Amino acid sequence: MGGGSIYRVSISAVPFLLSAGQLTVAFGVAAGAIALRASEWLLHSSAGENPQSAFHLAFVLIAALGALGLIDLVALPRGAGAHVSGHRSGR
């Protein structure tokens, strides 16, 4: 996201938004690298021997990490957010 693609944001917030986006990408790359190294360690292999199985397990580990963010959604009541979206709350 470039500074020109932000609509009606104060100029002082632009560097923060850009650095936050870059930080998010950096954390994603780091998490992927850690997952790959962990999967190689779990499979007792290196990337040169059988890279497909290590990458498959790394993708599963990253998917599990993403699914951890959904755990708190289970505890929400059925009508959570109805006042914001305009929908009627659940029965």
C-alpha cells in the first residue's frame, strides 16, 4: 500500500500504516520460516532430502496457527455484532 492509495487519512498516520503493513508481512515470513525449520526438525530431514513433506507440514502448522485466532469466536453469543451490522439478533 503506497501513501497515495490512502484516502482521507491524515498525513501523520501514513508512515504508521505503511510500517504496520511491512511489519505484518515480516512476521508472516518469519512465521513461515520457523514453521519450515520446525517441520524439518520434526521429520528429521533437511530441505535438500525431501522438501515436499517439510513444506506440507509447514503449511499445516501455519494453518493451525491461523485457526488459533478463531478460538475466541466460539465463545461469542449468537447475536454478537447485531447492533453494528443492523441485523436482528439471533433467536
